[in-house]
Amino acid sequence: MTPDEVTEEVKKSGLRGRGGAGFPTGMKWSFLAKPEGIPRHLVVNADESEPGTFKDRYLMEYIPHLLIEGIIISSYALGSNTSFIYIRGEYAWIVDILEQAIEEAKQNGWLGQNILGTGFDLNIYVQRGAGAYICGEETALLESIEGKRGNPRIKPPFPAVKGLWGRPTVVNNVESISAVVPIIDMGGDEYAKIGEGRSTGTKLISACGNINKPGVYEIDMTCSVEEFIFSDEYCGGIPNGKRLKACIPGGSSVPILPANLLLKTSKGETRYMNYESLSDGGFQTGTMMGSGGFIVLDEDQCVVRHTMTLAHFYRHESCGQCSPCREGTAWLYKILHNIEYGKANMKDIDLLWDVQRRIEGNTICPLGDAAAWPVAAAIRHFRDEFEWHIHNPEKSQTENYGLAHYADVLVTS
């Protein structure tokens, strides 16, 4: 196959970026500038820092050669002779696994000069991050590889035109690149038959929280949310007979949904584990597939406390480059902390809404949005719980908001 034919198969497959954005992978490849005499690069984003997400860790730890084969195929399609895996610093033991696998590939003639006599050269290097969530953003990642502080770049220019060291660069998630292998093996058209609509192929889901069987699951995206949570094949239901209260279905940055909207759309239709079904209704009644970090909350969980924990994370991880994010994330955490610890009044809920609204869409990178969306969704769907904390400051740390108030959203199975 020619490089263009490989790209065309990926386009036919309908593969969408598995890192969170869901942008069509083949289309992203086709944007890559190809000026004569200038090197091009593929960078694999293995900076899996989204709370609740650990699927890429599984791929790299247990089947690293799948990722390496995907890099070889993708680099061939893109004309990249030097490719990188940028991995988060906390995955130190996986670095050793990847470097051993790369060495094995070299010894067997799959990497290096003139691979299998094809005239194609490729070297893969593993680059460690230092544990910054912001470096999961592709331009901050490129800055970090170049040895700079991991601050996002203003776009345009986009990495496909001016990326790593000013050269055309494609940045793809670990799962996206690993999926290229079965696509080329079975053909793009066959791969596209798996799933439904624009949600083609399979998806890895990192399931955690209040479930009997946490872990990484590969699903066909025709699986319903209810089946995924309650069937023995997947999460196995909620421990101790507790009821489902809410779920964050795509990693910490996507909107939380109460049980009734998680299992059914606003039109009363079944909600499925795919891009279109989860987002049906927009953020008013829907959410996002995101990175596939599926966090389940049972009836005993406090939404205010969980939202405060997330706000603390984003405040800590903001690079500080944009004032709405730098100042706004600190305000979000401070207000949520006051609500949780009985030091707030009713006006603080409206202030919290106003602060998140002024962050969203006003920053260079999506970290500001990632901090704002969970807060907005928590207020939108669980405002009564925020009000209860304010009216009952003496109970906010020892009791949960009365379950009777959630009669319409709690689900057993």
C-alpha cells in the first residue's frame, strides 16, 4: 500500500480520536503539511492524566507491540521517520516496558533503517513528562518535548502545519494509534461496520467508582449505558444493593449526569455508549464520551464534595497562562469549599455559576472548559443538593442530602 492508501483506509474506518475530542483521525492526518525537504513527525499522546481514565495504561503495559505496530503503520502513512511517545511521568514502570518492546522491534527488523527492505526508515523515542495534566493538551505536549515549560500555544498555526520544532506534526492518542492495526488488517470498510452511525469500531472504557467490577472494557458502541453498568459482562452493578445516583461518563472534565438522564435521553430513548447518544440534547441533558473514563456514583456520594475535589485538581493543574483559568479555577474551588464546609450563602451558588461561565470559551486551551463544565453540570442537575448544604451547614460534613429528594433520579437496576 502507498502512504495515501493507508490514510484512505483510516478515513473509511470512521475512526475518531480516542483521547477525548473525537475528531476523525484520517481527516486529521490529511491536514498534515508536506513541504519538500522538511521532516514530519508523529507524536503519540500517552500523557493519560484525566482523572478516571486508565485505558492507555492497559494498552502500553500489556500489549505494547500493538501500539508500536500502529506507530509504524501511521508513521509510514504520514511520512514520519522519527516518531515519539510522550508518556506521563507517573507511568515510570511503563517506560521500561515500552523501551524494551521498541528494542525487540528493532532486533526483529521492524524499526531502524530500510525496514524489511522497503526503503522506509523509522525510529521511535519515548519521552517522559514530569506529571503535568496540561501536557495532555497537544501543543503544551510539543512544548514539553522541546524542553520548554508545558504551556499551550495559541492556534493557528496548528501542529499539522507548524508543530514539533516548527515541523508538520500529527499528535494522536495511544488508543487511536493502536486502533490503526485492526483497521489495516480488516480494512476500513469492515471496521466501520462495527458500532453505529459515526461511532464506528470498538472503544476502551475505564470503569471505576461504585461498581462491582472496575477495570478496562472493550465495548461495541451499540452497548447501552444500562447494560454497561448493570450486566455481569461489564461493571456488574453497584455494590451492596445501592442505587445509581449519577455518573461522569468520559473522564473528570465532562458533565456529570443524574441517573435518569444517564440511562435515557430527554426524549425517553435508550442512552448508548457512543459519541452521539451520550451527547444527545447537548449539555442541558447530555454529556460527552470524552476519554472513556466512566466514574459511577451511588446514592451515598455527595455531588458537592466530588465537584469540589475536581475543582481542586483543575486549580492545581492550570498552567496560569490565561487569567480566566488561573484566577477562575481558584475561585471555583474556594466557593465550593465554602459550600461544602458550611461557610456559604445562597448567593454563592449564583456566583459559582457566573465564575464558570466566564471561564468557558475564554482560554487558549480546553483546560478552562474542563474546569467549568463539571461545575455547570453539577449546579444544573443537582442545585437542590447545593442549597441543602447551605441551609444545613452543621450537617454538610456528617450527612448526605436526603435520598427522598432524588426519588426521580435514583435507579436500582
